[in-house]
Amino acid sequence: MHAALLLATLIFGAPVLPHGAAGDPAGEDQDADSGILAIADGLLHLGEQLIESEDPGEYLRILDLAILEFDITPVFEILGDLAVRRALDHTPDRAEAVRALVDVADPAWRAELRDGLEEALQLLPSAVDHPGLLAGRSALTEQPRELSQLLGDPDRPASMRLALLAYLRGFFGTAVLAVAADRGTQLSPWLSAAVIPAWRLCLHQLRRLLDAQTFAPVDRSEAALSPLANVLSGYQCRDGRLLAPYFRRDPGLADFLCAAHDQLSRFFPDATTERIWLTPAHDPDDGEEHPGLEITVFTRQDPDAARTALAAFDAAWWLDHCNPPTRIVIDTHLV
């Protein structure tokens, strides 16, 4: 069975059949099938990278960067189409896909994966019939915009941004299972432990979203934090996808930004700070092919106190560390 079909089965809870397999002479469902498979093919490329990762740290680095770059919004549009509804009726195909997916897990994780597949099959009808979720509209997304934009949304607390990250990690991580099934290989214990619990958490959050129109908050102590996840939870940005090229060009950037955030918090404590904003620099007079980043501390301190705090930050840390490959400018904004 083609890996894209396996992945669609895992994510959507039902197989997406090859064109013509369901007797669709008018071709009304083929566009939706093609759309789902196109998204699945994109995720499979990610799965091929993830399955080659050597440890949990590398796995999360690859996964989190992909989450920033990948536009997942079309999934919510496609899910409401007749193709998924139609696929619910093809139990034999679904059972074959479930068996293929369960077999790739480390034996210690197979029961957990099988339970997750059963949960996904139970959730699918509710998701398909949900009046807002599949149009990309809910308390989570008031308008159908890319979910990656919400990862640094200043209007949402860090606990909700981490919840969204956990949801997307579980969703994207299923690509590993599909690739393994297509190759006929078994996942290592550590990779099974990275993928399967994350996917179960994803399903838990989906159920919460369907029932309560919002995710369950995730505290930093509960999240598996990579350097990039620390950046997304510590800084705020309007569109995380704009930052993805910076992290891809500069592998050490996330670690550097985490260290900078920790140091800024010493001189601009939470009680006086509204937010720390991270955004690509936009200087029309800058001829650099790759512009830098701007960090802006939105502070409630008075002007003199803010200038003193920034000067102290410069002297204590910044001047000794301000030469990373990516050019970074730090400033304050009084609120």
C-alpha cells in the first residue's frame, strides 16, 4: 500500500482510495482525494527526514522547523469533503491500513498505537460534521489562517501556544509511521516513544477542541522543549513561518535566541514586561540578501529605567555575544 494512503488513513482515520476505486464516475470526489494525497506526499518527505534522525533532540529540531514551514490549513478544508465521508464505508481497506501501521511500532508501543487508531476512528465523524473546525474556524482560529501563525501569536498565552505546538507535533509525527510501513521497517524503541505518545496527545487535544472549542493548556514543565520550541514559547511573533528561513540557515540561532531571552528577563522582569517581540528586520536601505532579526522588549518601565536596563544588559552579556551568524538588533518599546 502506498505510504501516502497509509498516512492519510492514520491522520484522517479512514483510507483515501486511489482514483476510480470507489466508483465515482462523475469525478466529484477526485479533487479532494488529490488534495489529501498532495498534503500527505509533503508530509512524507518530512517523515523520511525524521525516520533518519539519530536521537530525540535531532527529531524535535527537524519536526519543529517543519511545523513552522508547512501550511497545514488546507487539511481543514479538505476534511469536510465527500472523499473522507465516502471513505468511512470502506472498512476492509481501513483494517488493512491499521494492521500495516501497528506492525511498524516497537512491540512495547503497539497496543498504544492500536488504541490511538481506534480513538481516531471514533473522532473522525465528529470532526467531519463539526460546523467550524473543518473550515478552519473555531475559538482557536477565528479565521482560516495558517496554524503556524498562531505559534507566536501575542494574543494567546504561552500555555496555549505550547498546546498548539504539541498538537502539530503529534499530527506531523505520524509521517514517521507511514514511511516505516511503506519501507517495511520497524521503528526503534526511542522513535516509537517519540511518535506514538505525541500522536495520542494530538488526539486528546483534537477531542478537547471538538468538545470545548479550545485546546487544553500545556505548561512548559509538561512539554518536550527543543530550542526552537523555547523560542516560540518565550518570544511572540505575528507569523512563525517568516522566521523559518532564519532557523534553517543558522542551526545555532534557536539556542542563541533562548540565551538572549534568558538574559533579557534578568533586566526586564515579567512584572514590567508586556512581551518580547521577535520579527524579521525590514530596512529598505539594507542591501543584505538575508536581513536580520529584531528583538523588541515591550516594557512598562519609565524611559530612564528602560534605557538603564538595556545598557546593563549590553554590558553584562550582549557585547560579549552579539556576533552570531544572523544579525540581531535589540531595542525597547515603552507601553
